[in-house]
Amino acid sequence: MAKVMVVNGPNLNRLGTREPDKYGTTTHAELVDMVVAWAEGLGLEVEVGQSNEEADLVEWMHTAVDDQVHVVLNPAAFTHYSIALRDACTMVTDAGLTLIEVHISNPMAREEFRHVSVISGVATGTIAGLGVDGYRLALEAVARRVG
């Protein structure tokens, strides 16, 4: 059974209450339950993490490489400036693992400073603007790629 780590960055612990017009009303706990159910339905073993700390996300990418685990990553604000996270994501894809970047909102439809992702260039693929359903699509993509 393929393993997938779903990693959520800063402020995503506030889903459901933070800007529901942009991020919806699904809470992070509800998202975790949905991700677990979707993964099980696809025959994937999943672990979900969230942190507001950049170093935690970097460490999780290192763990993914060491343990040969595919990644679904919502880097949140780190999308736009974290070179450390980008370098760690490069290690994931260089190891032959799938890394799907997910955004609940569409960064290109938002403020100009959100239009640049330092992660997209090293990710296997990016899904944006489809709400929490983007996580399901990302898990489906991982399942197809790992067969």
C-alpha cells in the first residue's frame, strides 16, 4: 500500500473560521477526516499534519524522502517565499516521489504577491482553486501515479 503524507502549512489550522469566503467553512478537523476517507477509498495509507512553523514542513519533507512517502502539500503562505521548503520539496521529487501542491483558493485570482509559487517549479503538479476537493484530486493523482 502506497503511503502519502498530507502536509498543511500556516493558518490552515484555522480553516472554517478564517476567511470562509475564500477558504470555505470546512474545518481542519473535518478536512482531516475527509482526507483519511478519500485515501482509504483509493487504497492509500495517509498521515496528515499541519504546522505554522516552516521548519516542521521542511522536516516532514525530509521524512518523506527517508521513508519513501509521497506528498500532498498545501504550503499556504510559505508558497511565495520559502526557499528552504522549496529545496526540501526538490529532494522529494528528486527521490522519485510524487509531490502535489494544493491550494484551496486560487492564488492567481488573488493579490499579486500571491501569484508566484516557489514550490510549483519543483512539484509534480499543482491543484488550485477547487476548495478542499483539491485534496481529493491530489490523492487520486498520487494513486494513479503509483498504480
